[in-house]
Amino acid sequence: MIRFLPLLLTFSLLLGVNILFAQTEESLVLESEDKLQTNVSDTIQGHSPRKATIYSAILPGAGQFYNKKYWKIPVVYTVLGGLGYFIYHNHTNYTFNRDSYLEEAAKETPNTLLLNTYELNTEYYRRNRDLTVVFTALAWALNVIDAHVDAHFVNYDISPDLSLNLEPGFIPISFNQQAPALSLRFNF
């Protein structure tokens, strides 16, 4: 993992520089006939879900960056970083217990209690390591799916008439009495 860190940093730096300094049609300001300026990036025409998916598959969080959902990037790296730590922790304990088991088994008079302990710990850490690898792959896939779905919703417009409000109100209890309450009002 550590030996790939310089390669990963170089790749992410090159990708980031390309995204930051590339001039696209979206960044140009157009002028209409009646001198009204419209910024094309406000309408985000041509936003590609395919690009978001590919970016996120290559580098986790890059699809979220492309979709301008910057708050999701630390979440992605926290989840993947935590899972990466648990893979390392479980693998280290697995190899320690496996090697200790082999060393104890090679003795002329092995301690059966130690052998059983090392064998159980070896199986425990191997299973946890394998499950953590599966969870890491699922987290990576969830990151890619999230980027793809978010890219589809970039142009999604919610009408201002659509709202859900929580308002104070009163509920009639009897003929002349009312009790305070909260009402949930849905406008569409």
C-alpha cells in the first residue's frame, strides 16, 4: 500500500491539475442579442454521468468533485481509509498468529494450548481480513454509484411550489377546548 502512495499522489495531482486549469465551453460567458450575459456553467448543460462514473472508479471522490458535491469527498476517504486500516490490522495479526503457530508446531514438544490459541486467532483474523476486503470493494462501488446517480440529478429542478412545512396548530379536543399541536403541511 505504501509503495503505491507516490504513484497515487502523482496520478491524483495530474488529474487535479487537468480539471482545474482546463478551459471548457462551460466556463465561457456568452452574450445574447440584447446584451444580457448568461453563464453557461449555471445551467450545467452537458454534465456527463459517464464522466462522473469513470472519474470515481479511477479515483474515489473524483466523481463527487466533478459533480460539485465537495462535502462527500471526506466521507468517501474516511470510510475507505478506515477500512484500509482494518485490512492492515487484521492482516498483520493474521500473519503474526500464523507464523507463531508454525513456529510452535515445529518444536519437539509443542504446547497444545498455544497451538489451539494461535489456530483460532489465525482463522479469526483471516476471516475478518477477507470480510473487510469485501466491504472495501462494496464501499468503492457505492462511491461510484453515488457519483453516477448524483450526475443524473445535476439538472433536476424542484419547483418552489413543492414544500413540506412543520407548523404549530391546534387540535379540537371537545366542543370548546383545543390542544396545541404540530401540523405537517405538504404543498404541491
